[in-house]
Amino acid sequence: MNMYRQFTHNIHERRRTRLFGATALLTTTIIVLAQFIAPATATTHAQTSPALATPSYGCTSPSDCLSKMTLAEKEGQMTQVENNAFSQRGNSVTDIKTYFIGSVLSGGGGGPNGTSGGTASQWADMTDNFQNYALQTRLGIPLIYGADAVHGHNNVYGATLFPHDIGMGATHDTALITQAAQVTRDEVLGTGVRWTFAPCICTPQDIRWGRTYEGYSENPTDTAADGSAAIVGFQGPNGALGPTNILATAKHYIGDGHTAWGTGSPYLNEGDAQITEQQMDTIDLPPYQSAVTNKVGSVMISYSSWNGLKDHANQYLITTKLKGTGTDSNGTPNLGFQGFVVSDWQAIDQISSDYNYDVRTAINAGIDMVMVPDNYKTFISTLDTEIKAGNIPTARIDDAVTRILTAKFALGLFTQPYTDRSYTATVGSAAHRAVARQAERESLVLLKNNNVLPLSKTGSYTLVVGGDHADNLGYQLGGWSITWQGGSGTTTVGTTLWQAIQQAGLSSSVKLKFVGTQTKGRYTGDVGIVAVGETPYAEGNGDTNTLALNSSGAAEVTDVCSRVTKCIVLLFSGRPMIINTQLNQSSAFVAAWIGSTEGEGITDVLFGDYGFTGKLTFTWPSAVTQEPCNKNNGCTGALFPYGFGLTPF
Ligand code: BGC
Ligand code: BGC
């Protein structure tokens, strides 16, 4: 990890500690207040924005544009800048015009005006404002705006959020995955963003990895089917694109779920995949084969290395195996990918300590667009130096630019560069939330049920509800939700489990008792629901060598389960955890994953309106020492095998 990343990670660490510490309440209050303040900012923003330029394009096709472009214009196309970088260190938003910037992105949490969140219309104003500058360039080539819409348009306040991919995988419902991606696509369109950095089609082989929840399954066959279902939802069938679809990204190519313990930062993320090409072709490659068959428009390179060489520097992996034709030494066909390749966030900087070397190595390896994301002036001048020194062939630059322009034309950016505001009002609509509610209920995996589920809506009994995840939307959502690392409390619009129980239409004979996180209460009850799990994290912050439930969660389970006749444990987590004790303490146990704003999807199933249908797409270990433990490595002694899930009613 270089110093900048170390620094930003430390900031996030500190912020995380604060969020979950004594000031959580204050933080929640600030978040809630910020939402009331936000609209005023939008008004100011709209008033100070210049009128939007009327598009006037100086070229009509990728080849026509290429033939008219100067070297500086080509370099700009290959540059992707983080939205907030324009207001830092003497930079200016007019640099989009000056440097012919081809793409702008929002990182995790990167909302308008340097904040996290922001409403859909604030986002639309922001992206239109950036586009306005791109359209004032000599050739008026529109920029493409990208964001991580990885479980819904998760950086936007009020958006419909779905379970993270681990939960979507558990649904085994590819039609639903496509439908969810279509909902996300429409919400993304409503903000002027035309490119999502999703789906993650990694196949995590070791659940200690903090990004496990971004993967659909440890099984490449599931991952291929689910990832392609999402790609079709984002882009339309067969790479249709056009102005009513968005560009998808297959990420992170390749080996990100297959790194060796202890080789990353801290353990697995950004680590080294110490595997043969045969293993890669069997476990990691199939989802990419399927994604390319389904005409995915872009591929993002992984931070990880393959046997010691950074993927971002690996010409064989990118130019030969991904873009090339012919076969590899195992007889596996190369993928012949026609779209464009983007680097990960500041990832080329990790190649070496010499930035010139990094730039020429990455571009020569086959990277077409660089997610710089901050020091774009340095990137552009370095690229320029390397090209002029003859270290990067002109043909390579022309190929990169052609690939990027081809996507822009296919998306209809040359006819509709600004936000189609008819989509803006659909963000967080009831129709969209109904799809997420269905996904939520289909994602739930029932691991144990000793005659307690489904619960009656009309019987006479006392239902105790507790646990730190029962009424905490931020915890229910996990990482990549409004902020990069996720948060605590009412961070956006959604329904917690406790709110959903109160709205479930229970007869007054069911006495509800909310006990929250108290562990020394004097209450009693007939049935208990206790919701515990992981607190939010993203990327390396989620790497763990214990997979243990935190002590407060364990205490909450013990407390509720000892005071009621039958208790149901709901685990909100980004992966299987070591829960042998809690499983024994409970009458029923549900893996509820993380990510969705729709708590009603859980009560739909708890109270029997729908049955449980979810099945594990990851092996559930009984001890952390079994990791890596999956169906591909002959792991034995797991608590629940891949594919497990009770369907009793
Ligand atoms: C992640 C990517 C993400 C990018 C932009 C990186 O840290 O690895 O998955 O798309 O940031 O937010
Ligand atoms: C961004 C993420 C990015 C990370 C890299 C964060 O500030 O929000 O998108 O992946 O930095 O360190």
C-alpha cells in the first residue's frame, strides 16, 4: 500500500472507530441534520452553475474523432479523475476543458460538493455541470461519468438498495438479478451517471477477505450466471447500450478472490494470487468468459498480483489473455474482449516507486483508461513524456482511445450527453423498492428451525426484539452505503427490521417488546428475535483472522435467548461467521447478509407470507482454522456445505 492509500485507509479507520464508539449518536444526528441542510446547497449550486452548453460535436464516429484528435486530446480521453479532485490543490473544474478529460468518477461516498450522499437531483446537477465543460472543448467529446453502483446506486441518498452480491447470489434467481440491475440502471440514469463499476465477478475462495460480500459465490458457475445476469440488466441484451442503458464493468480482473493469506493489505485484499494458470482458468476466468460473451463494456483490473507481478503491469493477462485471440497453454481460448480496460483507484502507482515506469508499463500492458484519480496533471504530463520518448507506441494510444470512444458512441452520449431527468424521480420509488424487497426475502438462508418459524400474525404471544442490528439501518446496509465504509443509524431512506415488524400487520394479541442492545434487562417473552452481526466495512478494513461475532452481539444473543422460550437469531454479515455457540442457543437461525434498505423483505418470510428459498453460495466453516474452505479445495468438516438452506414451508 503506498502512502496515500495508507493515509486514506487510516482516516477511514479513525472515522470508523468514531462511528461505532461513544459518539455514534452525535454522528447519526449530524447525518440526519445534513439531510435537511442538503437541499439548500443544491439551490446554491444550481444558481451558480453556468447555463449548460448546447452540444456541438466536431466528429461523428470513433474513427472520425480519432483522425481529428491531437495527442493532448487523446491523453485526456484516457484520464479518469475523481470528482472532488477538481476542487483541491489549485485544480479547477475548468481543467476538464483545458486537459480534455475523458471521464470523471465518484469513489465510495463521493457525492456532490465534496460530501457523501446527496440527492439524485443534486447528483444530476453535478454530472451535468462536469459535462458542460467537456462539451465546450474543440471537438465536444462528452465525458463518461462512473460510480460504484454495486448494490443499487448506493452513494445516493434515497436510492433503492439491494442485498450485496453475496445475498443476490443466495437467491439463485438470475431473472431477479437482471431486474435488480435494471432498477439500478434507471436510478443511475437519473443522476447522469452512465457507467457503473459493477458487477464484481470475483469468486472468493477465502471468506476472511473483506470483499467476500461483493462476490456472488465461491463457485465460478454461479458467479458467471449471476454476473452476466447483472450485465444484461445494466447494458441491455448483447451489449445493446444506447441512451437508456448504462455501461457495466466486470471487476476485478483477475484473481482478487484467490489471493494468499498474509500477502495483502492487511491480509488478503490487494494480495498475491499464488495459483497456476490452470487454477485461474478453472476458478477465476469463467465469469469473465461469460461477461465477454454477454458483451460487457468495460473491465477493471484487480489490485492483486499473480505470482508476484501486479495485474496492472501484466501484459500477458490484459493484452493476451483478456483482449487477445488464440488459446493459452491449457488450450483455454483467450477472451477477445472488445471493450475498454480501466485501472483501479490509484492502482498503477503500486507497480513501482517510479511513476514514469508505472504509466508506460500499465498502458503497454493494455490498460486503456487510468483511474488516476487525483493527480491528473501529473498523470497527463507523464503519459505525454512517455509517448514522446517513444516508450508507448502511438498505435497503443489510438487503440485505447478508439475503445473508449466506441463505448461513448454506443451509449448515445453524442446525442444525449446530459441527465435524462425523467429518470430522476424514479430514484427510491415504491416500484423499485418492491424489487429490492423481493430480493431481500429471496436472499435469506434458513440454517436452523426447531418448530418456531413461521411466526403467527394472529396468535397471543409476547415477541421480544433486540440486538444491535435490529433497528440500525446503517448496520443493515453494510459497506459501500452512502459512504465507502458504510455507517451507523439512519444514513438514508429505508426500513429497519424493527420498523418492518411494527408494520407487519400483526394483530394486537401479539405483544411487541423492543429491548435493543440491553443485556441485563428484566424482560421475559415467548419468542425472541435477536439481530446481530458485523459492523460495516469495505475492502481491506474487512479482512479478519477470526470471523468471530463481536462480544456485544454474542452477549445480546445470550441475553435474549435466555429470557424467552424460543429465540430466532438473525445474522447480518458480509459472509459466513463462526457462530457455533449462537446456533446452539437459538431455536432458529437465519443468515440475513447485508445491503438492502427493505426490512419488509425479512418480515415477509418470518411471518410466513413467503417461504424461505435462499441457499448458501459459500461453504460455512465451523472454525476459522478451516479457511480457505470451499467446494473447490476439498475442505471437510464445514458447519454447512455450499448449497445448504432449509425450505420447511
Ligand atoms: C475499488 C474498486 C472501486 C474503486 C472506485 C477501489 O478502491 O477496489 O472496486 O470501483 O475503488 O471507487
Ligand atoms: C474512496 C474509495 C476508494 C478508496 C481508495 C476512498 O476515499 O471513496 O472509492 O476505493 O478511497 O483508498
